[in-house]
Amino acid sequence: MSIQEHVILVNDLGKIIGTQEKYAAHTSHTPLHLAFSCWLFNDKGECLVTRRAMSKKAWPGVWTNSVCGHPQSGEETEQAIIRRCRFEVGAEIANITPVAPEFRYRKIDPSGIVENEICPVFAARITNEITINDDEVMDYQWVELEALFRALEATPWAFSPWMVMEASTAREALRAFAAQ
């Protein structure tokens, strides 16, 4: 049995003001809350791109960056990243590095569900073979980073809006990480 996840609600200054069950929080009036986004790279410098499962409430079936999630109460962001990487794609990770620590966005999906997050962006290195959780990810692809940037510029509508924004904000930091 899994623990029901929540989101940590914050005010415009990022101060914690409460919590709400994750599914109930994501509506047409989603309150501002904490999240994170992580771009995973293999030892060849390729980036893992995932396609969100059709069961996802917001942006089902859309291609996005490797892993996203919400820290839980009492959990450090790095702990949350490790937990979600294991849960979504079966990944053990190393070298968790912030690439856009101040990232924040608000976007509305075609069904009217709002994402409204203070969402620092990280990169990390995968250290094992991945095992996809079909409840979270319906497909995945390892992609050369420059090819991914070109795809995001040519067809931004084919990707999650946060991924497009993150790539624009953190492009140089992602390049530097992939080259390590």
C-alpha cells in the first residue's frame, strides 16, 4: 500500500502555508505549491525523455523531461528527487545538481487543469538500467541533448510547457552537465 501524496502549499514568497492532497490540489484553481523537475542523463550524455501516462490528471500522454514530483512534508528536495526517480523510472541516481533553482511557472492544460508551482530544476546521472513504472510513464527515449533542444524549438506543442520553459532557462547548465 502506498502513502497518499500531498503538495506543500506556499504563498507568493515561498513561505509554507499548509498542505493538500495531491490529486485534489490539481484543479482549474490549483494553489501555488512546491515541486521539482529533474533531467536525467546516462553515461553517454544522453537525456531521458518520458511520455506521461494517459492516467495522469494533467498533460496525459505528453512528452516531458525525465521526472517531476512534489516534496513531501519533512522531506528534503534531493530526497524527493531520489524517491520519484526510483518510483517513476526505477533509476538510481548520482550527482544531483541544480540547473534552474529559481524556476517557477503557471500553465493550464487543454482540459483546464492548472499547474502552479515553485519548481526548482535539477540534473542527475543515472547509475543503473531503468525500469519504467507504467502507471507514470507510457514511453521513453534516450535523446542527444542538442537534438532534444532542436525538437523543443521546432515543436514545442509536442512537449510539456514546463519542459520547454526549463530548456530555455537552463540550456547552458544542462549542456555543461551532459558534457561531464
